[in-house]
Amino acid sequence: MEPIATTTAVTFDGHTATISGVRFSHMDHCTRCRNAITAHTDGGTIRAGIRAVTSTHRGRRSQALRWFWVNEPSGRPVAPPVCPNCGVERPNVVNRFTAYGPTPDPEAYDVLRTVWVTIRRDFPDVAAVADQNERGAR
Ligand SMILES: [Zn+2]
């Protein structure tokens, strides 16, 4: 096991937050054995909170406050030196780790939870509007 990245930090800018230092898992498949290979990148970012999103419906543009969450890994991982499944050296992967995920480290989900709670506490009116728009989108 690789050590868990513990440099996660969160900064708020109004009702948006930036979580930095996030480790992401990226999954792909070995071209030789077809089994899954997982690799990591460190130092990624998650942006989350509430922002105004512009949409066009039947030619009419409108803006609405929406909850959002964007994963921004620091880059693409490199495959491990040896496939953990079939043992081939320098394994090739099918999609260069682009097809699945990326998935944030579980630690980042804990930080995200505090982001949602903090925004709801500090911006209850904005959160109420975003909740309303969430329901209206269904
Ligand atoms: Zn393999």
C-alpha cells in the first residue's frame, strides 16, 4: 500500500470551496490480462459548493444557483511497473486511465461533507435556492 496523502486542505470563497492536495484513484485494464489496474495521482483539487450555472432552454438563456462538485486530478497516472494481476512488466492499459473515475480518496469525502455543512450553515438562503433548483431539474 502506498501511504495516504495527508495534505488535504480546504479554502472557502463565499459559497464555493476548493479542496487541494487530493489523491485520486484511476482505474483501467491491462491489455494483456484484461484485469483492472488502479493507479493514483496526488495533489489534485476538488471544487465544490454552489455556483450560478447558465443554461439555455428553447433559445432562452437563464441563470440558476446550483450545487456542484468538480474533480480535478493533478494529471494522468502512470501504470505500475508490473501488472498486479498477470505480472507482465510495464503493462499497457486500454484507455490511459481516462475511462473510469477518477475517484477521490475517502479522506476527501470527509472534507466534502464539511463543505456542504459549512455552506448550508453560512449561506442558508443560497442553499435553499439551490435545493429548490435541484428539485426543479428533475
Ligand atoms: Zn495484466
